[in-house]
Amino acid sequence: MATQSLYRRYRPRRFAELKGQDHVVRALRTSVAEGREGQAYLFSGPRGTGKTTSARILAKVLNCENPQDGEPCCECESCMSVERGTSYDVHELDAASNNGVEAMRDLIEKASLGTPGRHKVYILDEVHMLTKGAEAALLKTLEEPPAHVVFVLATTDPQKMSDTIRSRTQHLQFHLLPADTLNEHVKWVASDAGLEVTDEAIEQVLAQGGGSARDTLSALELVANAGGGASEVISLDEFAEAMIEHEPGRALTMAAHAISRGRDPRTLTEELIGFLRNGFLSLMAPELVQLPSQRLEALTELARRVGPAGLVRGIEQLGTALTDMRHAPDPRVLLDVAIVQLTSEAASSDLSGIVARLAKLERQIADGVPAGGGAAARPSAPVSAAAQAEATKPPADPATGRAPLGGRAKRAAATAPEPSPAPDATPAAGAAAPAAAESAPAAEAPAAEAASAPPADDVTAPIPVVDAASEAPPAASAEPDAAAPVVSNGEVKESDWDQIKGGLRGITRALFAPSVFVSAGLNTLTIGLPNDSHRAKCEQHRDAIETALSQHMRSKVTLTLVDNSGGGGPGGDGGGSDSPPPDPAGAGPAERAPERAAPAGAAESGAAGANLRAVPDAASGRAIAEQARQSGPEPDPDEALVPTLAALPDDDEIDLDDLVDAPPETVKTPIDRLADAFPGSELVDDIY
């Protein structure tokens, strides 16, 4: 005859013997003692926590001949028959295998029959496995059972049950047992059963049980049969120490030793995840960790050294590796990769690794250690030739005594100092230094333009293009700080405007192509446009042009748009003057045109003329404006864009996003055109 298992031999017979479920014991004992027992109960909780045992104790006390304060006597015939499983008053049904409608109908038919005892108790285990039809069949009887019937439903997953079933029961939730309670219970069982078990073995049993009394006693029985001593346990603390000290070799050795002892890589990964989880819970909620008090204190100290961020990062990395192991040909490779990423700072490429390194630097700074290292912060002292040779000597391998390949290059790269910014030049005494500082940018600008200009014979060389509408520089560039040194002298020239206009693109380039240079001053520029309607359209893009000019001149430049036809006023501020602002040199636009025509022609024969995609220069723009003035009345706004579009190069592309549909009122139907052609005509409906 087989020996009875420990968890069956030491199953509680009374509510007082039930461990770790005081809230359940108090509720059931009080209801029975005061005669207010319910018609249906729902016991839910993890496996091995006492759900079925509590249901049997409840069945015994409901039919006990001599109950005492809600406890069964365990001596009468009714109590003994319940313990033997031969009672006619208690019916246990496994809902996992009897989950159909027919089984529920048979139960309902028998529920109405009489019973020898005071109550007929139905215990349905794993009730969440019932089908929908079975739940519907049980629902009416569960809601209004016979007066002598009590239902006890037990499940490990109450969420799978329907709300209608749960609403008709008194729900009692069972919890995992605390580690200290289980530790005392295991020692008592081992002493009462005559088992010789070491303290290390008991700690291993508690870890394997995980808070379940039945699983813990099963593990205790296995350890006792193996000799009473703890089996060789791989200390997972080594993994945590490797994470703290950043020693990948130490962690890989631990994993290899565990696998050589028969551990599966997937099982080892699950144990590491559980270990890190317990460490995280020991910092956040120690009462949730199923470990003895002394072990919990050691784990808490270890977890504090790793840090919550490192623990969460380890759980994520190992969890990802555990998921990928299902399809990997060699799961150990994924485990090794995850271990190296967690224990080596150089091998970690994810964001969490960078955060961990930043946290380490913050701790060093808080402890008073400079972030760049102590040696780098101190000024360098004179070094002798022997010391320099020793410093540049490549590191030698301690195992072989030889220098590794590339060691000298690695040492040089590691010790190379970072270039330090040049100190700010202090102005010299006298007036010569400011004058030199102001003239230096102006002298260097032509040289820089000549160096950056393409060769004269290279007709395909591109020129830099600036999209003033879409690629405007940031506000910091357009509006520099007044205290910052000004690179440019602020004098805007005609060549500056020609360069800016040549770099425009899209609709902005088409609108400003016929513009002409009128005058310029200190951080000011005035340009003329063919008519007032054209100026109004260009006014919408004035901010973008000012931004481009400010970036080009390295200072804030104000742009003024004027009507160059002779009838409009300046467009910069919407004012109304009959003539454009005078030129600083004293000459008007017409007088300055011959002087500017010669440089434009020279530029065409030079480097700037080598670019075939250049837009019309200022002279051609003034010729278009002069032609517009001689044409007589003010042209139509839409016709004003015709010379602009004609002046564009053939190979220039128009951005379709800049095109705008014409308003509906401007589109004329054929009938409207006929009415315009024949004034006074009327539209007559067909009279036939």
C-alpha cells in the first residue's frame, strides 16, 4: 500500500488549523456559529492555499452533531464520514471534467432530494471550466436553491466566470501564505513526521513552494526522500554582483555552471527573472516577497546596490530573451547575449543602458568625483621623456606577456586629449583694435567668395540655394544678441541682394525676380517692384526675405518694398510717399542704373556668369519695370506675373504646393463671355 503524501496526511481538519487565511476563517466561523450561513460561496485563490480544504471543513461543521463555536468536533459519525469521503450529505464534483449541461441537470435534479444531515453541500471544484450552457443551467438553482442545500464553488481564475454567477455567491479570496508562516509550518511537519532536514534544505523548499502550502509540502517530501540535505543550488547572487561590478565573465561563468549541472537555459532564465522580480519587490513592497526574513534582508541590500532601474532593465532584457527562445535553435546564445548586455556597459546599446550610465555619473558627481576624471581636470605638468615613453607603451596581456595587436593605437585613442576651444581674444588698448576687427570681415568676405565660387569652365557646378520661404534660419540667427560681436559691418550692398535673390526658390523666386535694387544703408535695404499689386503680393513674403538677409549679413536687416512704377508708396510699413527713399550716395535709381549695368555684365563674363541657371540680374529687372511704366495704365495683377514667369530658367521646377486655385468668382462661363462680347444682349429661354 502506498504511503500517504504529506500534504494529505497534514491537511487541516478544523478552521483553527488553517494557516495564513485568517480572514476566511473568521468569516466562515462567525456565520456558522450565529446561524447565518450563506446559500452559495465562491472560494478563489492560487493553487494549494486551502480552498477545497475549507469547503470540506464547512461541510463538516454544517452537519456536525456537536459543533463548538463554529468548529466541527471531528469525532461524530458525520464528521468522520466527510473525512473518509463516504458522506451522503457532501457531494464533490470536478467541474473540469463534468462541465456539460447534462451534468448540471443531473446535479439540479438530485439537489431537491432529502439528506440524512441538516444540509446537503455541493462542492464544485474548478468551476470556471463550466461551459456557458452549464452555467445557464446552474444559474436558477444557484439563485434560489432548496433550503437545505449549500453550494461551494472553488476556482483559481474567477475572472473567467460570468458576473451573474459571481453576483449570487459570497466571494472569499484566498492568498499565498507568508514565508515566515510557511517556514514554521514546514519545520513543525518535519519534526512531527520524523524527517531530518537541514536549514538550507528548508530554505530551498520554501523557494520552490512559492507560498503554496501543498507545493511546499510536496517539495519537503522530495527533499526528505533525497537524504534531507539541500541539492546543489546555483547562487543567483553572483548574477547580481556581476551586474553591480560590470563583470560579464563572472555572470557567464555562473550560467555555464548552472547549465552544466543540468539546468535548461529557459528554466535558468525564468529563475533569473524571478530573482530580479523578488529584488524589485523587496524595495517597493517587501510584504509581497515569499522569502524568510533573514533572506529578505540580504536580498534587499543586494537589490539596493543594483538599483530599481537596473532591476527593471534586467527583467525586460531577460523577458525579451525568454520570448525569443521559443523559435531559437540554440536558446543558450540568447541567454548569453542578454547576460552580456546587462553586465557590460560597453555592450549595452539600448536607452536603458544609457540611463544607467548617466545615473552612475550622477552618483560619482554626488560623491565628489569629477565626471571627466581627476587626472583630466588637473593641469598637466612637465613630463620627462621616459615617462612619455612609458605612457605611450601599449598595454601587455597578463596571460601571455605580449602586447595585443593594435594596442598602441587603442592607447593613443584612449588618451588623446579633447581639443579645447580657443580663448576669447581681448581687445588691445587704443583705437587700432576695433578698426581692425571691423575691417577684417569685410576683407575676408571677397576671398571667401572667390574660394567658394565654382570654376569658370565648370558650367554644371551648383551654387548654394537658400529657400527663404521654407528653410528660414532660426530666430537666434535672424536676431542676434545685441551684446554679441557683429561679424559684418551692416552695410548692405547691391551684390548682397543679387546673391540673396539668386538663391530664392519656388513662388518666392518668381515674385522677386523683377525686383530692382533702389537703395541701401546701414542694416536697411529698399527694393522696387513693378506695381502696387505686385508689391502687395511680395509683402506676404517680406519676413522670409528679411530672415535670409539677416542670416547673410549676420545682423538684423530691415527690408522696404516700394512701388517702382511711380504711383505707389513704400511697402515696408504701408506708408504713402510719392517717390522711393533717396539713395545714400545721392543718386536716384535712374542715375545709378548705368553704373550698375557694367558690374552686372562683368559678372556674366566671370565666375558668376558661368552658372547657366542664374536668374535675371538687377539691370534686366529694371528694364522690365521701365517697360511696365511706359505701357500706360496699371497692368492687371495677374498679367504682372507674366514677365516674372518668363524670366525663370527653362529647367527650373515649380513647387506644386505653392500653386493656389483661382477664386470661383474669377472663372467665367461661356454665357458670361458672350454677354461681355455683346453688351445689352439678353439670355432668352427656349420658347419652343
